[in-house]
Amino acid sequence: MGNSFNIEKNFPSELKLLLEILAIEKEEEYFSNYSFEEIDWEVFLQLAMHHRVYPIIYSNLKKLDETVIPQFVIQSLYQGYQRNTINMLALCREMEQISNLFMENDIPLLFLKGTVIAADIYGDISLRTSKDLDILIPVNTLQKADKLLMSCGFKKTSEPHILNEGKWRIHHTVYFHPERNIQLEIHWRLLPLPRSEPSFNELWERKRVSTIINSYPVHLLGKEDLFLFLISHGSKHAWFRLRWLLDIDKMIRSGIDLNEANLLLKKYQNLHLVGQALILASQLLNTPINDEMNLLLVKSRSKELAHKALIIIKDMLPWDILTSTKYYKRYRLSLNSKELQNIYSIIALFYPSSADAMILRLPKPLHFLYFPLRPFLWVYRNIKPLKLNQ
């Protein structure tokens, strides 16, 4: 890989052990000569939790001789595995209710993540974690879906938007049901602008029906669409959780239609992101890469992005801290072409946002005034924190 990131040298022993356990496919692949003396097991558990891979770590360890692992580690992983199984079963029930509710009200929906993905990729909902449900709906059904969810007790947790900026500046809205303790993300795009992506109708034509629930159909993305979506999602988050990379590993091992995937890759200009994911998966999880995929591994841009992600994976920062760093912000900019990013940045700079409305509340008929006021509100918003810190 370019930029000479040495995993053996730069990754701590606990992370290297975690990766070895994740990469186990068969019992005979047991690391019998591995030295456990230098392992800090508390750090190992923290890594398993941070990367949200503790269910499959527990499952893989059950295949091996557990006597080499301290009992408190096995017990902690088992407790996490049990909690996750209960949570995923609860999400499964909610998924069925949401699917039923939307389809009865003529709102087509595709489940993007959660239990449906766990069942599809791992064949067992207990082996993958998920904290909420994510669905994709047509953008012209947003208002109808909003009223429907509000009538069912959901509360919108996102900030209110002005001048329709929410539909292009962001790509989803978050709802929470306080009594059922369920979080639901409504997407009208798979990815934020300026990234190109298939229309909802295209995705709907290639949809699949999950077998996780027999009583009511639950729709999810086609296999190649899901593969590319998970890669785009993982790259956006710099793969700071290994769970996303493990999804890619499992999908490659189970087989995908590479001809179909390549057509989609070229059409939506995601080759560099797939190259990044394949480099990371092959290096960290020993994912088998065939000749067709190998062509993507030699691209310099993919190598550069993979190197940047490895540094973020190693540092194990919480998401809210990571996103505030200059390193991550520069990383996000590097995902898009410079020309496209520059155009989008200029539009985003001058288009009013909900942050402006938080400073100066205007009645809806006067919202057009946010355009000329935008520079002054931006200056005020950025100078005020400086004064507070003096």
C-alpha cells in the first residue's frame, strides 16, 4: 500500500488479535502459535465494543479452545451477545410494524440497515449489532411519512430546516418513539450530495424480499446496490468501526455479481471507494480478492484513502470527537472530486441553513431574507465562540 502504513508495526497487539479472530472462517484456522502474554484484555474488550463486533468475536471464539482466553473476557462477550440478541429481536418486531404501516399507506420503503442486513449477510441476526432502523423512501412521500409517524407517537429529533435546505444539505431525518424506545432514520437519498446515486425507482426495480419475517414482506436493496451502499457508508465514516468492513468481507465471500457491480461502479463513479474498501478488507480481514477486483487495488487514489482510514481505525476516537478533527474533515473532502466538491462547497456556503434560523427567527413569508443576511449571520455565529473563549 502507498504511504507505507505498517499494520504489524503500527497496530496494537489487542487490535491485531481482534482482526485475527474476525478473520477466522474455519476451526482449523486457529492461531495456535499466537502469544497472549502481551494482551491487555480490558483493552481488547474495549476494542470489541468500540468496533461493534463483540457478537461475532464471541461466536468465533466458541469455535476454538476457550482455555487460552481469560474466562472474564468470554463472560463479558457472552453478556454483550445476549443483550444484542434481545435488541435485534425487538428491532425485528419494529421493522415488521414499520413496513406494514408504510405499505398500508402506499409509501414504498427499502430497509437499508439493521436486522434485515444482519439476516441477509450473516444468516443470523444475533451476529451483527444495530441501534436503529434505517429506511429509504421516495422524496415526494416525505411529508406523508412525517405526518404518519407523528400520528403514531414518533418525535422528530432533527433541527427544523428552512427554504427546503434539508432535502439537499442532508439526506435523512431522525425520529424517536419515547415509549417504544426506538430510533428510526428516514432517508430520501442513500448518500449526501454531491455524490451521484441511483434513483429510488431504479433501486425499487432491483429490490429483494427478506425472508426474516414470514407474515409480511420486508424489502431491502438488491445485493449489488447494498454492496455499494455499505461501501459508500463505510468510507464516509472512514471505516472507524470494523463492523462495516466485516459486512464487505462477508458479502465478497458469499459472492456478488461483479459484472453488475462494475456497471454500477462506473456509472456512479465510486471506483476509488470500492478500491479503498477492498484494500482494507484484504489487509485487515484476509478477504479473498479475485482478478477482476485486483484492478481496483492498484489505483493510487484508493491506496491514499485506505492509508488515511487505517490511521483513523488505529486511533479509535469516538465519533463526535473524530468528526471535529481537521484530519477527518480533510479526509471527507478527499472522497469527492475536487471540481464537484468545490461547486458544492460554494453553494453550501451561501445557502441559508437551520443554524441561521437558530440565531434569527423570521416568519416563513420572510425566509427569503436569509439569503442576503447569510454572510452576517455566518460571521456572528463564528465570532461569538471566539469571544466566549477570550
